[in-house]
Amino acid sequence: MLCPKCRQPTDDADGDYICCAGEALLWRCCGCDKLSEGFALPFGSCPYCGGRLEMAAPSNVDNAGAQAGIRTAFEIELGGQAFYRRAAAQAKDPDLQSLFARFADMEAEHLETLARRYHTSAPASGLGLPLDVAAAYAGIDGRPGDAETLFRIAIALEQRAATYFEHAAAKAATGSVEHRLYRELAAEEREHVEILTTEFQQRKRGKAGLL
């Protein structure tokens, strides 16, 4: 029998079983490798780049290499969330406080998404990452307290993560679990860079951003 939701074969002879009833379907973009969730997506295209989508099977992260990749992804998301919480707490501009609080919430959602996709538990976040430590890690000079520097640090952190996963994918054997996983994670980080860059440019123009 075929599952009436995802149309994949099941072992249920009576046809009453829906293999993915409580889950959103997972799609991989054939262009940028970004994963998207949902029963259907607008125009059947990748919401990030517009590329062709194919149904993706749940990722197998049982081997050590894949587990290391997921662990690194969690570390990056936890670091970003901690940075945004500290930035929100220290910002003097109420609008900036609200914006970075939303960024922290966005990272928390990303953690939950990773946990759901790769069948693990989302770690608890820390209280906050010192801004000067985040600036040094991102390689950004300047006073972390002003809005422009905070945005530059945030963008640099996400770009650093994307670059890390891109390099890791390049080192992995083509077609391996690790290769696919690192490309998926790199696509996620590139999207974060784009969101933050758009918010930064819109703020400089005095306009509302995506969030």
C-alpha cells in the first residue's frame, strides 16, 4: 500500500496506516540543497532560490562523521542565540532590543528544526555570550555596543558558519551522508546571512525588515 500523504510504500495491508501523519514532508532543493518542510510549497519550488524540489528521506546521522556535523550545527545555533540574547539585553535602542530578541527566538526555532529533522534533542541555551568574545570570534573590529557593529558581528558569525560547512562538504566524499548533511547545513546558514543582511540594509534605510 501507499501512504495517502507522502505516497511512499508502507507495510500496512489494510490501508489505514499513514506513515507520516504527524510530520511535515521534507523537501530538498536540487539547486541549493536547502531543506524545507510542508505538505506543499508555493509553486513546488524552493522558497530560498526557486530551484526544483525533490522529496527527501529523513537523514541518517548514525555514523560518527554525521553526528559531529550535527553537534557543530547545534554549537553554532546555541552561540548565535546566546549572542542575540546578550545583544538584546545590552542594546539601548528599544527597537534594536526587540529586533535582537526576535533573532534569538529565530535561532531557538532553528534549534528545534534541527532536532526534529535529525531526531535528537535540542540542547538548552546559555544565558548569553559576551559581545566582545563574539566580536573576536567573528573577526570584527569596533565597539560591540553600537547597532552597526552588532549587525556586522551577527552577519559574520552566520557567514563563518556557512563557510565552515561548505568547506566540510568539499572534503567529504561526494554522495556520502556527510557530504549531503554539510551541504544542507551550509544552505541553512546562507539563508541566515541573507535574512540578517536584509534586516541590516532595511534598518539603514529606515524601513521595516523581514522580521
